[in-house]
Amino acid sequence: MIEPLIIFTNNPMSKELFQAKYKVVFIEGTMMDILKKVRDNIHVGHRLLTHPLMSSIKPNETPYRTICISKEKLLKVDLQSLSIIEESIMTTEKFLKDFSIPQWNEKILLDFQLIDSDLIDHAIN
């Protein structure tokens, strides 16, 4: 584990996998909802611990996103974290404007959940 952290996700598989060991904030919403909630937490002093757009899966291809932030708050905004999350939001908005997320079947959605949760699992363990 890299340090005490909070996990923000809209991925049911990530919630199941991590909730026994970490604080998980599960948001029933879109990837953009996750990004904006993480940005709100960066504004009050948390730092990004995982990149919001890690992986080669484009933001318009998967509906799931799991992001780790520091549990501890700094006394000021971490400008690097703020820059990364703002750029991630702009990139996601651009992709979603040009291409919508397909209506995937349940099997493909489970595959995307597995990929998302596995990436975070490898990042923190």
C-alpha cells in the first residue's frame, strides 16, 4: 500500500473488492461524476494517488472509473493534483462530446469493471 487513502468509484466490483480494507466512496453516477467529486476533494487539500485516466481505455469506452486520493489533507491545494484532475476532466469532456459511451451488454460491462478494479488493485498493492 502506498499510504492511507480514500477510493472514489462508480464501479460495483471495486466497491466490493476494496471496502473491507479502505474507505470507499461509491457514487452511483457517471465517470464525470467521479472526476468532479475527486476534484472537489482536491480543492480541500487531498492529493491524487492514482492518475484519473490510467490505462489505454478511452473515457468514452468505459462507464467505470476508480480513483485513489490521500486520506490526509494538506493545508493547501496540491497544484499538481489539481492540474491533473482538471486536464482529466477536459479530456473526458472532449471524448464524450465527440463519442458517446456505447450501450455495452452485461458481459462487456463486467469486463470493464474487472479491468478498472484490477488496475487500482495493482496500483495500491
